[in-house]
Amino acid sequence: MDDEREVLTWERFDEAVWSLAEEIAAEGVPDMILSIARGGLLIGGALGYALGVKNTYTMNVEFYTGVDERLEVPRILPPAPDFVDLHDATVLVADDVADTGLTLRSVEEFCAGKVGRVRTATIYAKPRSVVRPDHVWRDTDRWITFPWSDRVPVTGRGVRDA
């Protein structure tokens, strides 16, 4: 991996979301957006506003434990979404990056048979990903610094937990 990082600013995030939204809308606005927490929360929410989609869900998937450190396989954490009466719905799965692609694959497999169609959108995709998202803003092989995770959490800076 290159030592240089890909840096996403808030301004570029806005550009990425609206670019993705235009591409997604050209193929058809989804019925719902499923954001993969934590990285996909802001992307899914912003895409919801950009596409006018109010039906949004969140799914917690644990995989990364640090910078370029991960579990062997992604783990879906409870509570998992209950897709009642969505057998004809198009679901857009939103995440920040398709790095290995294993998280996206696990969520696609979770949705299979429960919804009509699954589409995926990420801001970034890496060449090694086992899944190519349907909608990607940029490709990179570098580690990415996102504006929402570019600082040490306040609990890691000596601030006492409440």
C-alpha cells in the first residue's frame, strides 16, 4: 500500500454524494437505503436527502478493528433489519469504501431473497475488492482519510467517559 493517503474533505464528500445520486437516479431511485454502520451512515443519510428517499435503515457490520486491521470475516451485529413486505423493493446499500468487498458481500447475501433487488454505492472502491459496487465515485488503492474519522475520538484524548 502506498504511504500517501487519499484524503476526502467535507467539500469533496458533498461532490461525491451528488455525483453518486445523479448516477443512481439515472438507473432508478431505490425504494430504500440501507447504510452500513459506521462508515456508510453519513453516505446513506446524504444519499437519502439527495435522492428524496425517506425509507432508510442501518445495519451494523463489524470488520475493521484499526488502520488496515480487520477480523477474519465481517460480522453482522444485532439488531438486523427486518425486511417485511419488501420482496419487490429495490434496496440501495451504502458504504464508504469497498476495500476487501467482504462487508458488501455479506450485506448483499443477507438481503438476498428478502428484497426484490440490491444495488450498492460507495464513495471509493479498491482494486482488490471481491465486489465491484454498482455505483462508485472514485477508485483508489490508497488508505483513505475520511473527514468524520480524521481525529482521535474524544475518549482517546483524555476526556472522561460520561
